[in-house]
Amino acid sequence: ASPLILGTNQLPRLQISGTGVITSSTPIPSVACNAGTGVIAAESTNAHGEFTAGAAAANCTVTFSTAWPKKPKCWCNDETEILVIRATPTTTTLVCAAAITMDADVIQYGCSGAP
């Protein structure tokens, strides 16, 4: 069976496979950190993904490949260390910031909403 695709070019496109797996797709966003260079994972989208923070980075900004029509609801999670990270989204970016460095940690993020 063909996959069901929901969404537009402005929002992440949701796809439900024949086996019931939900995925989303948009062009890959970019990431920049306040110290060092962040590297975004190839499978990342505006709706979810991960990046490796730069050396000594305390905050990193994910720039969405296309703007959300309204500010989305987002989260950031450090999968390398136990670290609290504040997520601050706008329609065009998501800032993941910590009180201490995320020194080369792998940071996961997710955004939704904003219909």
C-alpha cells in the first residue's frame, strides 16, 4: 500500500508507512553553536533530529529549513550526559542552551504544533 502523507512544504510532512511507522520529512535544518562547530545528523528534520554540539558550546541554534507558520512547541535533550537544556523556539530557530558546556554531546530535539 502507498504511504499516507500529511502536511505541506511549510510544515513537516508526516508519512505513515504500510507497517504503521510514522516519519516526517523536510529539508535538513542547520546548526550553529556559540563555541566550536555543531554538526547536524543527516536524518534530521524541522520536526525532530539530533546534532553534536561544538567543543565548549553552551548553546546551539538549530535554524529550520522552512519557517513554521506559528512558534512551535519544542524540547532539547542531552543523550550523552545528564544535563538540563532549555529549549527556546521561534518560527525560524530553536535555541538549545545549558548552564554548563555541552562539550561535544549529542543533543536530540523535537518540535510540533503550530498549525
